[in-house]
Amino acid sequence: MALARIGVANYIFIPMDEKQINHLKAYGLAYWILKSDNEVDWLLNYRGGSFMCKYNPKIQNELVVRGISFEVISDAQANSIIVEIASPAVNYDLMKLEKYPPIAVYSPKTKQPWDDAVTLVLTYAEIPYDVIFDDEVLQGNLPKYDWLHLHHEDFTGQYGKFFGNYANMPWYIEQQKESEATARNNGFHKVSQMKLAVAKRIKEFVAGGGFLFAMCSATDSYDIAMAAEGIDICERMYDGDAADQHAQEKLNYENSFAFTDFRLSRDPYQYEFSDIDNNAVERGLRQDNDYFTIFEFSAKWDPIPSMLTQNHTRVIKGFYGQTTGFKKHLIKSDVTIMGENKEIREAKYLHGVFGKGFWTFYGGHDPEDYQHQVGEEPTDLNLHPNSAGYRLILNNILFPAAKKKKQKT
């Protein structure tokens, strides 16, 4: 790259199409720029959702160190891109990112026998985050953050319904003891009561303008817990007494974000919370034919789902989780479906608005591990720097930075 050209350059362009050698690190770099009190332009639908910023030698050096593809361009070239994007004839838009969003990950402090895709990609992309759990939520710490992630969690108080397969495993026994102790310390008689209180605090966080991102079992278990407020849906092995036999008829679907008219799984040994999730038998797919498609939205008229679906491909490999995908007929009518497998009528990627805030549900456990098993080694993202499935997670990370601009105008 000619030094003379760099000397007159005014902008750095970070492509996010097939020309990018490390898509995941590029998101981390965008976050780093924001944290350095500089702005980033997110070019929606333009070359895979590329980034552009004012030239700064420190930013250029950081791009080189992190191994991210970029171009140093002139002011005239940058203006040409901006003019092209502004044209009503194309489905592009420019979204200004101004302030980095403080991030919290809801996760137990003790070691779990599974990894979390979001913490994996945050670490790989070098995006800082705080780990918080029940104590911090109940102490009122959520307003410190703009973005909250929930992953392999059970808000119903049934410990993931792992009892049938793992009741005698040391990690399961320890998890139950720890949860019960935390509930007592916070004045609750049952873990389910504490988890409901936590879920309600999270709902207040979203209503006040927070952004909630959930994957795997945190999606449906959250909505089920909210719909079952004041109803005992836990059998004896989970909370010491029998579940309410009329729980199904008492559910209040108005309390949930995404799902309605679902039916609870009453069998305490079944590895499902309800019929929201498409299980393996119902799906009838194999790894070689399991894909879902993300939709392309109007960047100028629907900027929020456009931001959340930026990618270099529209067809993404499917992947399992305790909650893999959502039956479309159980999704509320006001929810935006951003990704689905049409052949089996399964939604994979959902978004909605609540109060002043937003939420996104993403089915599955790990976008680069088709069927992750308890106790397996975590995914090495050095082997997947261009993962389209992981890009969807990172789109959600940057969204609150743009949301603040939108609220000002």
C-alpha cells in the first residue's frame, strides 16, 4: 500500500462481503473504535454490511494486528459510496454507530459442562463484557448495561429438565445446591420463584430501553416462566412438591414476548419444556440438509431487522440446541421472523419490541457445532473466522450503538 496514498487518505473501509478474511474480528474492531470515542458508519446491505470510519493511524494499526481486511480510501471515494447508498433505487442505508454498548452476560459464576456461543465469540472478537447472575439482577444492576445475553438457562426452575439423564452427575447436583442456596439468600422458598423474579427484572430492563438477546433454552424457558407466573409447573424432584395439575389452563400468554398457545411438557423426564421447540423427530433433517434462510429487509424503511440480518450469505447452516427452532404457528403475530426453514415451517431467528426496548431470540446452541453434547470441548473460532451463524450474534451486539442515534432524532 503506497505511503503517498495513505498520506492523503481520509477514510478506512472494512468490507464485510466475501473479501473479508475475518468477519468476526471486524465486529470487535468496530466496537473498539466506538470505545475509543470515534464513530463508525455501518453500511447496511452494502457489500455484506461493511463498515467505514475516518482514517486514523491507530485504527489502521489495530486492523493489521487483528488480521482484518480493509482498504484505505480517499474522501472522494467515501463520498461516492455515501451517494450510492443514499439513492432510492438501491436497498442500502447508512447507520451511524456512536457509542459502545456496555454488555452483560447472564451466566453462573461456576464452571458449566457446556460452552456459550456468545461468550466464545465475544472473547474471540475481543469485545469486553461482564458476567452477572441472579444476585446482580435482583440487586438492580441491569440498568448499568445496554445489552444483556441469556443462553443455556432455564427460567422455569426445572434445571434444564436434565434430571432424567444427569440427576447423579456432580455438576447437576452442585448446580441444584447452588441455585437453592441463592434462592434462600434472596428470600425465596423455591428456585422457580427466584427465576421468575429475575425474569421480571429482565422484562423491566427491556421495557426501559434495554436490548435482550437470548439463545437456546433461554428463549422458550423465559417465555414459559413469564406465562406461568404464580403457577407451579415444577414436579417434586425440582422443587419438593407436585406441580399444579391445571397449570396448562392457567397460563397467561400475554406475559410472554414471542410465543402463544403453547402446551407445556408435563413429563419431568422429557428433555423439553413445551411444544414450542421442534425436536429431532419433528424436524426430520440431517446435518447435510439442515439450513435456514435469513430475510433481506428494506434498509431504508426497516433499519432494525436490516441491521440484525447483515451477512455475506442468506443461507446459513442449521444447528441444534436444547431449543433448536420455533414452530411458526406458536409465534405471536407482532413478532418479526428474520430467519426460517420454510420447508418445515420452523423459525430460527426472531425479533420484537417491548416498551422502549428490543429483544431477539436465536434458536440453537452453537452455530459451528451441529449437535453440541454436554461435556464437549468448546468450538475453536480460529477455525471459523467467517462464520455466518456467528455473525448474527455480533449484529445484535452493535445494534444498541445505532439505537441510541435513532432515539435522538
